[in-house]
Amino acid sequence: MDGQLDGGGGPRDSVPPDPVNRAIELLRLDVPVDERAFDARVLDAVRRDARNRTPWRRRLRQPAVWGGVMAIAASIALLVVTQINSRGPATTPTSHAGAGRLANTEPLITTSAVSTVAMRSDARGVQLVRFRLAGVRARSITVAGTFNGWNVSATPLQRVGATTWVVDVPLRAGRYSYQFVLDHRKWIPDPHAPRDAGDDFGPSNSVVTVAGGNGS
Amino acid sequence: MPSTDPPHDVAWHASVVERVLAGDVDAYGVLIALYRPRCLRYARRMLGDQDEAEDVAQETFVRAFRSLAQCEQPGYFGAWLTRILVNRCRTALEKRMRWDRLVARGGSTAERVEPIEPDEWTSGEVERPSLAQVEQALQFLSTEQREAFMLKHVEDMSYDEMATLTGTSVSALKMRVSRARDLLRRRLLEVSNGRTT
């Protein structure tokens, strides 16, 4: 009744192979698809759905939205200042400095954090990537990303100073998204690394690109 | 539950779902990547059409995201998602059956097929069926038979799990799987021998 996969269960050669068992083997194969394109398409659909179903009042309560608004405001202010500067010497140092302060409000995480990513190559094409986070107080910090399946426990950082943490991760060439995880609960992007596109309703991921190839 | 794929355990699923619920849409991409193969495989086998399967798989993920707060056991996200997937496939097939009489004929044919004995199987002289032949033969099962066969033999679910997921009794599911095997065997032999009905 359950359909064994051993060809019928009888002595060898006494019963011909059941074609249903062969069929099951074939049906278990993965369906070929452009995985990246499919995932991106589905995630876009999810974002659109979330956007359409989120009430405006709730949207306005989300910090990411205000971060986006502030970024746009800063860009506009910077543009205005640039335009004023281009018109001649009427621009005052004060107005320029004000625009700079607006621009600095764009990062959504603590400004006390400082991190760098350093790399060195080995002969096999694998590069050692150093993830460093400083200025953050936590009992534990890990890094989770596309290189470890977003596992929050797989890649812990070691404390090397009062508030400085590092971990070296061997990575092949490619583009990897990641975030730091503080005390196994708080996710923060790397404040000094590029971000991926993200969306209006959640923090975007940091991105590190290991030179020498495409994809992650 | 087999729907929680190793090596990602219950705690891992719960943490990712929690992250998504906290507003991190990108984290949902991890679940999409993990369950993409299952969703596409099941939808493709059930529907027999690649484009439709991708649409249904996408719709499954969107609906799951929309209802994620109602997932009572986030650690078993996979089982919950599979239930949505099965229902979406049923709905897609129901819509199609209104327009496509061929599928309906395949379902009615299934009820007339009698089990065949092992000695009636053709010997090793017959070529092994290809995936395309198997998928074609699968479409001659009724929706219920195909669903039971897929969940049991391809998704490796137990009859108890299937009963919980489908709301059908274990005995009825066993009967559907048995009949599905008989019909599929007959269709494959007919295809191998160059006969189609």
C-alpha cells in the first residue's frame, strides 16, 4: 500500500521493476528554474502586497519610512545648497553645514558604531573577509548573511576590545548580503558598508562584494 | 514533520519568522529560497505546467507572508506553508477544470481502472519512462489521487500528517494512493508500449 522503492520487495529477478518506483524517483527531482529571478520576483510581490495592505498611519509609525523621508529631505537640502553655491558667493558656511548634518541623519543605526571589512586572498581563490564592528556594547555579536544561510549562530564575532568585535570568514568571489546580530535578537546592518536595495518597510542588508566573480 | 527541512531546525524557523514579523521583509527571502524547490516541485507535478506552477508558488509565498502572524507554530513554518500550497493548487485546478474538460475526463477515467498484478508488468525490455512521460501520466489521475500520491511518495509525508493537512481520513488516503499507483503504472506501461488511451 505504501509503495516501497525497492522494486516490489520480492527476490531479485522474480518480479520486474515497478515503473511507478522509477516515476517517483523522477518526480522527486527539483524543477529547473532561474532561482534568483524567481526569488526576486516573489519577494517583489511580497513587498507590493505588504505595501498595499499597510495602512498609512501604520506606515508613518515605522522608523524606516522616516529614515527614507529624512534621506530625501537631506538630498533636497543638499541639492538646494549646491544650487545656491553654484550661483556665486552668496552661500554662507552655516547653510552648507546644516545640509551636512541633515545628510548624516540618513543611517538608521547608531552612529557610534564603526566597522570595516578587510580582505586578503589565498592561492585557491578563497578570500578571507574580516567583519569588524566597533562602538557597540553587547554580550554577543554574530554575523548572519547569505554566506551562512542567515544562521544567527554560525558565525560569532570575537571581542578584541571593550567594544570592538571581529571575525574572519573565508568567502569565494561573489556578492553577499549580511547583518550583525546583537545578543541573538537585535539585527543591525553594517553602518559603513554599502546597502542593498531594501524596501520602505524594513532595514536593508549590508553588502560585501568579494572580487573575482559574480553572485553569491 | 518532514516539512521542516534539515538542517534548519525548529528554533531556526521560529527566529526567521520572528524577524519577518518584526518588519524585516528581506528575511522572508531566506524562507523563499529554502522552500522554493518544494513549492515549485509540488505545484509543477500537480498542475503539469511550469508557468502556472511558478504563479501558484509565488501566490503561496505571498499568502503565507500576509497571514504569517496567524502561523501558530512558527517553528513548523514548512508544514504550514505546505498546507497553503496544497490549497492553492486545488484552487488553481478547480479554476482550470471549469475551462478544461480534458482534466475532468482524466479524473473520471481513474475511477474505472482496476489494479494490475506484478506479473502483468512488462519486463525489462520496456524503456524506462522519462520525466515528461511520468508528468503526462500523472495528469490522468484525479486531483485527489494525484495530491495523495505526491504528498505520500514525493513529499514523504506520513498518512497521519496527510490526514491533518488534507482533512481526509487515513483509510481514504491509503485508498487514493493505492489507486493512484495502479493507474499510474497502467499509464506508464501503455506509454512504454506505444499505446495511449
